[in-house]
Amino acid sequence: MERSGKIMVLAETAKGDRPASISLELMGLGRELADGLGTSLSVVILGSGVGDAARELARYGPDEVLSLDHPSLGAYNPDLYKEAILGLLKSSPPRALLAGHTSLGQDLLPRLAFSLDCGLVTDCVGVKVEGGEILFIRPVFGGNALAVQKATTDTAMATVRARVGEVPAPSATPCEVRPVEVETPAPRLEIKGREIIEDRECPLEEAPVVVSGGRGMGGEEGFSQLRELASLLGGAVGASRPPVDSGWAPTTCQVGITGKVVAPDLYIAVAISGSTQHLSGMSEAGKIVAINKDPDAYIFKVSDYGVVGDWKQVLPSFTAALRETARD
Amino acid sequence: MSVNIIVCAKQVPDPEGPPSSFEVNEAERRVIPRGIPPVINPFDENALEAAIRIKESSGAFITLLSLGRSLSRAVILKAVASGADASMLVEGDAFDPSGLDASATASLLAAAIEKIGPCDLILCGRQAADTNAGLVGLGLAAILGLPAVTLAQKVEVVDGRVRVERVLPDGLEVVEAPLPALVTVSGEVGDLRYPSLQAIKAAKALPQTVLGPEDLGVDPSGLRRVETVALKAPSRERNCKLVEADTPEEAGRKLALTLRQDKVI
Ligand SMILES: Cc1cc2nc3c(=O)[nH]c(=O)nc-3n(C[C@H](O)[C@H](O)[C@H](O)COP(=O)(O)OP(=O)(O)OC[C@H]3O[C@@H](n4cnc5c(N)ncnc54)[C@H](O)[C@@H]3O)c2cc1C
Ligand SMILES: Nc1ncnc2c1ncn2[C@@H]1O[C@H](COP(=O)(O)O)[C@@H](O)[C@H]1O
């Protein structure tokens, strides 16, 4: 079957109205797909006052930026976001629509896909063109298997994890930014309020170093030692699920299939056994270091460096030695 | 105000099972569980717990709905005994999860929900442990034309509306929708309570409907929008350099020096 249509990336903004890093990564991935299929790349940005982000995106290699800028799109309301972009997708159905596997992507793309009756593949760890088809790779069964999937519909949609695409080098000659008219129906969902718990100075998903603790930390006190190490390395603290369930670490720290997916340059796993659910959230890290008292813990199988021992004895001297060598 | 709640609960191979219990059959493109029992998908247990809390605070009639190839009656019974009032099982070879995608599953569940009758609130898990997709809930809402809120950590029914505390990556938000509505539930809601032996006995007498493919009148074969073209076992293992020393303190120091030497830090 001949399929037509361009590749479309749905971008989001991060702090300071800049494009989120996932969106820049998707520009790289989108370009690969567009070139592989001999089509063009569009990027869509929704929000209120997103002019700067739109102009910034225009430097990362798309053929056009479509800007849906409207006061009603300031904070994410699924009803409003869906209606705002639906018209665009209906009038020129893309071959593929890619978004980040983020809070927004996970909520919005299924709504779009089911409205338009398109195949959607979520949580992709790989996307490629093969024989004129777009193939999506994603973990299933908690990461115990990897599935290669494709959409059977003319438009394929996907949410893609961080660090799957590579940020292209920005160009000095940006493409055109085209404003698109926004329809604003009355939403059925009403957002009553938001409460921000986590300090997003160094968001876990973007931290270059993540220091995570598991059940073996035994309590809150252990986590203050992890925080000390993380701040020394300019990173963020993560956790497996048990510490979150026990209240030793905030829910926003959880790494894994139902927590955050991180791919830092360095991941330090302290007193974590290495369940598939946890590994699904961090196995793409550059280097993995494990500290665990059980020599048979599975985490050692998936790590680059390891120490077998009690963290209470290993961690303080590790942190101290790093601090000393940092001074030289 | 008492509300009719449907909780969609899928049976999955126990996701806490060790990796060796998930055999990846590449030829048949399916995962075959080895030596692990089926369980209710953990997030669907959370959804059931959320429903029971609504029942406790403002009254509800809870129907548990499960679709699959052959459903364990013991697993269903235990879930129902936790606090549901009725169950509907939709069973048949055509409903093997490995042959369905989210669109097909949502269409089948929507047909089953029509059979149950009018309902005010549908609760799903945020995602199933086998598909890890997080799609069926929003698919159902689209088919049934219901407003939908995802990732609930708290669900309340107040004055004909559902009020949801929704998990955000950096906090939470409060969202309200008019009933009937659909909500997908996250683990933060809390674990499903254990039923007493007495409750399990009593649950055997609760109404249970079992439907087959012919009762539903929906053929899933043409409904798929996503196809699995290959299935592989993941390769995650790395070559671990174990840092050894006479004392754990010394090992910690040596690890720091090794990471510096190798320019990891
Ligand atoms: C649907 C579902 C979703 C899930 N999602 C997630 C998720 O997103 N993220 C997640 O992490 N989990 C998740 N889980 C839970 C997961 O299955 C595991 O139960 C969990 O990851 C185990 O955490 P852990 O490694 O910290 O604990 P354990 O497996 O109990 O391991 C603790 C480790 O600490 C070591 N230890 C103990 N004391 C010390 C010490 N003093 N010094 C050094 N080492 C010590 C032990 O040797 C052991 O290896 C999920 C489960 C399900 C069913
Ligand atoms: N076969 C099924 N039977 C009952 N509920 C299901 C079934 N499949 C999916 N669901 C519901 O849909 C949710 C999301 O599933 P998924 O989109 O596969 O991640 C699950 O947590 C269940 O609540």
C-alpha cells in the first residue's frame, strides 16, 4: 500500500518557554524518518505565548513549524488541546505523528489516535524505517520482551522515550513559523488546581547523573546520604518503588516502568536488586554502577561497575574519595 | 448518591515473576508465562480499591469486568470478595490478549459494558502489565463518548461529578468531570485490601455473568490498528567490573578512583 503524508512532531515547552529536550530529540528522529520515506518534517507546538519556543524549534531542521498559540492553551487541558490540533490532523493527515512519552504525550496521543481511528504505539525505545514501513520498538511484559510493531492505518502515531532521538545541530537559517487558527470549544474537563511538589531545578529526567536508592536503604536517613552524593555530582536522586511506597522518598523520585524513565550518563544504583520493572526505567543509561551486599543480585549483571558490600560502609568512603579527588 | 461503577480488570501473568518465567517465543510472537500464576493487573487492583472507597463514602454498586481467553475463577473471586457486587466475564479463544490490540480490546469491552447497562463511572488501570500500553481506558472513553481523566491517585464522586487528583511528573492536579465518566487509576491510590475468608465465601453467591464471543456480537479480527511484527528477548546484560578490596570502606574509595580513572566522573 502506498502511503503519503509528512512526518509530524508534536513539541512541548519546558521551563522558561524553551522547547523541551525531548522535543529537540524528536526533531532528529523525525528528520531520519522523513528522509527515509522521502517526505517532509513538520513540527507542531501548542500553548500560550510559545513564539520563542516556535522560533527556536525552527532552527532544528524541520521544513515548517506550525504554531497553535492561544490563551486557552496555557495549561494542559486534554479537551482543549485535542480539539486545537484535531482540525490540522484531519485536513492533512500525516504519515506519522510523534510525541514524547511524557505526561502530555501519554494523555493526549491516545485521545487523538482514538478520535481519528489511527494505530498508536506508546513508550517506544526505537523507531526506524524498513522497507518503506515505520517500525516501532517497545518493551512489553515489564521489559521482559521487546516488541516490534507497526500501525495498519495510513497515519501512525507514537510516543517516544527520552534519548531515543539525537538533537540535531541547530542551523543559522530557521524555517518558516506558520500560525494556525485555534478553535476553542467548552471543555468537559475542568482543571481545579495544581500543586507542585518537586523542585524542578534539576528534573530527574534531564539530570546527567542519577543516584538511586532501593529497599535496602532501610529508611529516610540513607536517602540524605544519597542526596549528598547526588549534589556533589550535579545530579538528582531517584528511587525504586519500595522507598516511595514507604515514604522515604517522594513519589516524584520513582524510576521504572511506572515511574520516570531516565537515561543519564551515569546511574548509581544503591541497594537495588534490579527488577525488570526498575530496569525498564534506567537500562539505557550510559554507565551503570551498583552497590549491593548480595553478590548474586541481578543488578550486577546489567551494570558496568559494582561493589559487593553494605552501602553503610561503602557509600561514605566513596563519597569522601570523590570529594577529595574533585579538589585536585 | 449511589453510583454504578464498572472496574475493568485484566488477568495478566504475575509481573513480579522473575525474568526466567517470561519465555519469549519469537516464532509465535508471544510471551509464554512459565510457572507463574495469573493475577489481576496491579493497577486494576488499585482501580478496584478506588471504587470500594467511593462505595464506602457515598455508596456504589461495583461490577468487575474482565475479558480474556480463559479466566481464573479463583483470581476473580478473590477480587470480587474485596468489595465488588457483581462480575462479568467475557471469555473465548478469540479474546487471547496476544491477538488483540488496544482498539480491538476497547471495542470488545465497550460492547460488554453496553450489556451491563447504564453506569456512571468506569475505572481502568493506568496500564496493563503485559502490554504496558496505557491505551484501553482512553479507547473505551472515545467509543462510549465519555469524558476521561488519566492517572488518578484519588477518585471521589461529589454531586454528580467525579473529582480526581491526578499524578503529574512534578506534583498533582485536581480535575473534575461530569458523570458518566471514565478514570484511569495509578498505583498511588494504594493497595487493594485483602478480603476475609468469610467475604470470599459470601462472594460465591454474588451475581456473575459469563459471555462468549457469540454473545458479544463483535468480531475483533478487523478491529486491530497495530500489529506486532516481531518479538525478541531483550539484551540488557553488561560486563560488570567488580571493584574488590580488603574492607568495604576501601572498596568504596577504590570505586571512586576507578570511575575517575575511566573518566566516568
Ligand atoms: C506493575 C508493577 C510496576 C512496578 N513499577 C516499578 C517501578 O516503576 N519502579 C520500581 O523500582 N519498581 C517497580 N515495581 C516493583 C518491582 O517489581 C520491585 O519490587 C522493586 O523494583 C524492588 O525494589 P528494590 O530493588 O529496591 O527492592 P528489593 O528487590 O527488595 O532489593 C533490595 C536490595 O537491596 C540489597 N540490600 C539490602 N540491604 C543492603 C545494604 N545494607 N547494603 C547494600 N545492599 C543492600 C539487597 O541485597 C537487595 O538486592 C513494580 C511492580 C509491579 C508489579
Ligand atoms: N482484557 C481486559 N479485560 C479487562 N480490562 C482490560 C483488559 N485489557 C485492558 N483492560 C483495562 O485497560 C487498562 C489499560 O490497558 P492497556 O491499554 O493494555 O495498558 C487496564 O489496566 C485495564 O483496566
